[in-house]
Amino acid sequence: MAQGSNFVDYVKICCRSGHGGAGSAHLHRDKHTAKGGPDGGDGGRGGHIILRGNSQLWTLLHLKYRKHIIAEPGGPGSSALQHGKNGKDEILEVPLGTIARNAETGEVLFDITEDGETKVLTPGGRGGLGNWHFKTPTQQTPRFAQPGEPGIEEWIVLELKVLADVGLVGFPNAGKSTLLSVVSAAKPEIADYPFTTLVPNLGIVSYRDNKSFVMADIPGIIEGASEGKGLGYRFLRHIERNSVLLFMVPADTHRSIAEEFNILLHELTAYNPELLDKPRLLAITKSDMLDEELQLEMEQDLPEQIPYIFISSVAQKGLQELKDLIWKAINS
């Protein structure tokens, strides 16, 4: 997956749906009929602005520079009860995991989670009724019709939360990108400095019997991320959509494993307490440097009641067992 500025997970757009077409007030006339009744057709509906899920997209980049989305107005009704043409809908393709919210109130309107799923974001105005609707026994020839309903103009925020089965949670340099590159076909940038991963990387991990699951490398958390320090909130929101959280702590951490795990957990809890409801796993990374004695010693100090595993992506240690652990957690 490409890195850097191509990943856009937040856009604000102005949506203007189409006005409805006016109904017709036409009265029927032909060479045989000098004074016919009303035959004005209804106006067409104004164009909607619609979101459609597309599993091939992973960014909102294509909408970043489209500040104004304008749908067509509906056509007017005409004689012989002819209905006006409906305005053309504007369909915006978005990645799965996109949330639409009203920019002014912050209210979440809906989210798109399935490929091909369509939802109306800003509805077009209804077409006006033609004069034949208003014919009554006492008013045989109404000479009026309804105007079309105006469209809606509103500012909408689209926000992307990456959809994945397992989210990798850890400080920078915990080995998340390396793990992803080894167990999947993803090619994340890997280097030994904080915040190498500036965008979530997704990888499909093959499992036994042709099964697979999606793993997301979420950019490293630093203490205080939940208060907006560092790259903070922008990345924490991607964790909300993962069904299992895999905490990754390197064996060579200068703190204890339990201490580092608790700091990570605190950051997530401060951001959104609901994240505590997700299944948690712990991987102690870079453990190829540990001998058996040292590993047993470290096991005494691990957080309680969390399934754990010692792994090394480079030495391919414990990776199949890790996949088994993840698969069990996803499907439990």
C-alpha cells in the first residue's frame, strides 16, 4: 500500500442536491377539444447525492479536492400527463469503513461497510404535482400546479475508519510493520525511527484451509496520544473498527512488559472506553534474542488473563501459533 500523502482519512465537502422540477399547469387542447381538462404532468425529482461502498478504495484522496458536489435539478412536467425527467444522481465512491456526519451538528448520519452498498447522503427535492391532481367536482380546470421542492445544501464530513479483523497496537518500533510484511503481502515502509508508519497499512494474512483475515498496522501510539499529542486522535480512530486488538511489546523494552502494556491500554481507554470490550492478545516481539531461562523469567511479569505469545518476525518464531491465536480470537 502506498505511503504518505495519498492516504486521506478526512474530507469536508459541500453537497447540493437537485431542485425538484415544477409541475405543469397545462390544459388539454387539440383540434377536437377546445376546452379540455387539466393534463399537466408532475415535475421530476431532483438528483440525490449518494455514497457507494467500493472495496477497491482505501483512501478519500479522490474527494479531497472536490469541495462542491452538485446534483442535477429535476425537469418540469409537461402536457399529456408527461412526467418531468429526474435529475441525475451524483454517486460518490468511498472506501469501506467511511462514516458520514453533518459538519455543523457532528451527528453521524450513517456508515458504509459493504462493497456496493449505497445510501442517500443528501436527497434531491421532490417534483411538483401537475394540475390534474387538483381537479375537483367544483374546480374542473385548475390553472395552477406545484413548484418543485428545493434541493438541500449542506456541509458533510466524511471520515474513514479502517476496517480490519485485527489491529496492531504498540509504540513506534514495536515491530508492527515488520510483522505485517512477513505474514502478509503488504509492503509497509520499515525504518528504525518513531512514526515510520504514518498511515494505516492493511495486509491480508493467509491462514489454514484457504482462510484469511485482514490485519491493520495502526501508527504507533505515544503516551498522551489520547490528549492529541503527537499524531494522536487521527490514528486512534482507526482502532475502533478492529475486532481484535493485538498489543505488541518488544522483548528489549526498557520498561517491564506489563508496564508498557498498561500504558498502551490506558491510551486506548482514555480515547474510547468501549475499546476495552474488544478481545486482546499480547505478542512479545524481537524474542529471538531470548534464551529459555530469560523467557520463563519474563513470563512471571506478564499482564494477567491475556493470551500471550513470544514471537520474532525476522526469525519466523511463533508466527503460525500467533495466527492460530488470532483466528481463535476473531471467531470466538
